[in-house]
Amino acid sequence: MLGEGIIKGMVVTATNFFGSYVSAERLVTVQYPEERLPPQENARNFPFLVYDGDDPDRGLRCVACKICEKECPPQCIYIVLERDEKGKPQKRPRIFDLDISVCMSCQICVEVCPFDAVKMDTEYELSDFDRFKSLLLNKQRLAKSNTYYRKIHPAEAEEVDARLADQVAKAEAKRKATAMAAATAVKPAPAAQPALSQ
Amino acid sequence: MINTVTEHAGGAASSAGNLPGVATEPNFAITPKISGDGSREGELLEISMGPHHPSTHGVFRMDVVLEGERIVKLKPVFGYLHRNHEKIAEGISYLGSMPYTDRLDYFCSLTNNWAYALSVEKLAGLQPPERAEYLRVITAELTRLINHTCLIGFLVQDMGALGTPLMYAFREREKILDLFEALTGARMMCNYMRFGGCRVDLPPGWLEQARRVVDNYPRFLDEYESLLTENEILVARTQGVGVLPARLAINAGVTGPMLRASGVDYDIRKVDRYGIYDRFDFRVPLGAHGDVYDRYMVRVLEMRESVKILQQAIRGLPDGPIMDAKAKLRNFRPKAGEAYGRIECPKGELGFYLISDGSPNPYRYRVRPPSFINLTILEDMCLGQKVADVVIILGSVDIVLGEVDR
């Protein structure tokens, strides 16, 4: 019969229309500013810098090795190494700028960072009128505490903390061992000196 | 015949030399068609469809010459979204190109990732572990579901069904995008695969959620089909429209659902058996007429086969590592050589051709995009059709301009 297909289709639209009042499967819209979807553990948006402790300047994990700057596909990271008055490198960034209007949220900086210093944020309400004031992030605005990181990515942060604690423990053990070796090696004859310097 | 028309159109434009902008390219000029004995036969209208038109699926222009309502000549004009993808990739590391491949066909980022990862793995001799292969199949088939569902929505919207089927498609797509977000962190630009495996393992509870979505999908497809498949308007608008003969399709290098709708049994999942596709039991649906309706139907049936593959893959997912132990992220320098990796992405054959000279970035990087090559056949399908059918034929080709222009 001509028109049968159309009537069948209308039954479908009617089912969906009335179904949307009773079934959550059929009404999936979220009224955004009032309602929000629960955050996803793995969600990523833009990178930030993690710092340990309370002081964002001292506790910054970043050592300005510039690996992320080199690997970043759209080249949105700019790092300048901190140096003291004599020009000796200080293992922390003087400038760390990240232009999130260029960043494409690919997470490659996070993956290549050997110090777990860069992680992905989940904040998404970042729209603004002024690109350079609000979207070009400097070191102060990028630095966020480890507590915040633990809050947004709990499982991942736990893993990272365990790994870092392990590294610290190993470094500590190694330092103690070398100190012990030095303490015992310095005492005897000067013949042991060249071996120590290696 | 067409040639004489254009020649004459040019002549008419130059004789009307005082009209601005028509001297070189006679766009928008109404030109009379004059037969050999000098009598007028009618008028041709040259119009420019797009680049900003809702039916062109992006910034894409068609220069169409009409005789009344019929198409006499059609020229696709693309390049508006060209962004130097291949040249950029030659300047950055192999890993750095991976997020850019997401942006080729932004509907199916995971299949793009897979094609690129596959060709780099061929180049470097990496072998992803079992679990990673399964994850790749699961994510790729979910991508196929998204692409085909939404394509049908867009196709019907091009016919004038404003919104309803597309909204149902997007509702289902949302459930799969939630899965992608939970797994990869991003909804569309997933950047999930790596050379020699996948980036992260499944979060807890993901597989159950995926199983629920996949098991409910056939029910949605039934509903979708009862809305569309037998609808008289859809049948009248699509059957016998935009016929692509098998011979022409093969000669033009058309791949994917378009080729199969013309009745050619060619699916790279079956031909190449890349990844682990030889382990799954699925069939390749074929069309008989090669018209728009067959292309629609082939996609619906393909989704049902995808659901079958997904159910098998979710059932058979093994435990184990997800990265090849030999793979490394930084200082990745494959030895000199060349490789071509191709997969059956939802739109057709997506291939990446790479030449390495041993340096950290590829010497040559070439994409073989399916929708670009499928689009070249547009004129042959449109000739003699009505102008309203052009929109549907273009919709059935399934293009994404990010991939066409690169």
C-alpha cells in the first residue's frame, strides 16, 4: 500500500517523542550550564605543570629539559632555562609559555616527559575575548599542585606518585651507598683516588 | 556536445566584454545554446553550488551547468580546506604526525590512526601484541558504526528530512563517543594508536559498557530502518539515481561501500586480512544496481556485520601487554626504506605511503584518501540527473572535506 512506509516511520517518531518522557535511553540531552556530565577519568584538554608541596616555584617538577618543546607537533611550547648570575643552569624553567590557542590537546608532551611534570587538565570553560591575555599561559598560570592532579585523574596520579616515590627511594639508597663508599674509600692510601673520581 | 557548449559560453562572455568578472571564467552567465544551423535550442545556466552550502558537507564547490533542471556538466572544485598535511608530516617526527591524522577524516579518527600506525609498523618491523590488535578492531568497528549511522542521517537530511533521522543518529553516536572519551581521553581527536600497539589500556568497566552499546545497536538499526528503508519518499528519491556501473567504478579507483554498492566484491578486510580480521566471521554486503539506494542499503548491512565483528572481538579480547616491547616513543628512526599500509576505513581504502631515509622524520609522506578518489567520479554519476539529485548523490559518496583537501 502506498504510504505504508511513511506511516511506519511516523510510528517510530511518535515512539521516540513519547518515549523521551519516560526513557533515559531516548532523552540524552543535558541542559548544559545547569546540568553537567560527570567528569571522565581519562578526559584531557590542555596541559599543565605539576608541582609538589605548597610552593609552585620551588616544587615545580619541570627541569626545563625542552623535550616537550621539541616533540610538540604544533610547536606551542616555549621554554627558557633558568640560570644563576654566573650563568650556571638551574634545572628549572625561567619561562614556560604554552599557547593553548595553538595546542591541539594531543597529549604527546605528557607522554614524552621523563619527569612526569606535564599532565593534562580537564578544565574546558576557557573561552575569552582576548587571545593573548587569557590563552597564552605562562608558568604561573600553568603550575597546578599535585593535589589538584590527584583530584582530576585519581588512578593515573596514584600510579605516578608510586613511581616517583620509588625513584626517590632508589636515588636515596644510591646516594647513601656512594656516601658510604666514599667514606670508606677516602680513609686509606691515595692509590684509591683515581678509582673514586670515575 | 559539452565542449561546444563551453566554447560557446566562453565566446558569449567575451562578446559581452563589459560585464564585470566574466571575461575569463564565465560563472553565473546565462548562455544560449545554438545548434549547427544557428537556431536556439534552449538556454544553459551555469551555477556554482557551494562552497558554503549545507549540502556540500564542508567547504566544497561544484560548478554545475544546467539545462533546465538537468545536469549537463559538473566540475567539483576542492582545495578550500587544504592545510598542508603531507608537507607538515615530512617536517616533524613520525610520532608528531599521529595527532594530525586524526584531523584527516574527523569523523573516523581511530581508523586514520590505525592506517598510519600500520604503515609505520611495516616500515619499522614492529608487531603489535594480541590485545592491541583486538583493541584496534574494536575501536575501528565502533568508528564504522558512527560513520555509517551519521552518513545516513546526513543523506536523509540532504533529501529534506530536516533533522529527525540525523538526531537519532547523533543520539547513538553520543554513546560511542562517550566510550571513546573514557578510553582515549578525547571524543573525536582520539590520537590513540602508537607504533607497535595502543596508548592506554581499557579503563575498568569499559568493556561492559561497550558490550551494552553493541548489543543494543541492532535494535536501534531496526528502528532506524523501519523509519527509512521502506519510506516511499526515500525510495522514490534514491532508486535509479546516481547509478555507478561496476566497470566505471573499478576504472576510477573507487573503493569502500560505493564500490560494493556497484556489486564489486572488494573489501580490504577480506583481501588483505590486515590485523586480525581473518579470525572474525563476517560477510561483505554487495549492491546490485549501484544507485544511491544501494549505497544506503550496503551501509546499513555493513553496520550489522560490524556489530557481529564487535561481539566476537569483545568476547575474544585476551589479556596481555598493549605495546610491542621493541617500540620506543622518542628517537624513533626507522631504517631507510618504503612502506604502504592500507586499511578498509569506513569510506574506503585509506592508505599511507612512507619513504624513510633513516632520519627521525619521513622523507616522503603520502595519504591515499578514499573520499577524494571517490569524489572524482561525481560528474559521471550526475550527468543527466536533476539538480536536486546532485545533492543526494554527493551525500551518498560520503565525503569529509578534511580528508579530500588534506
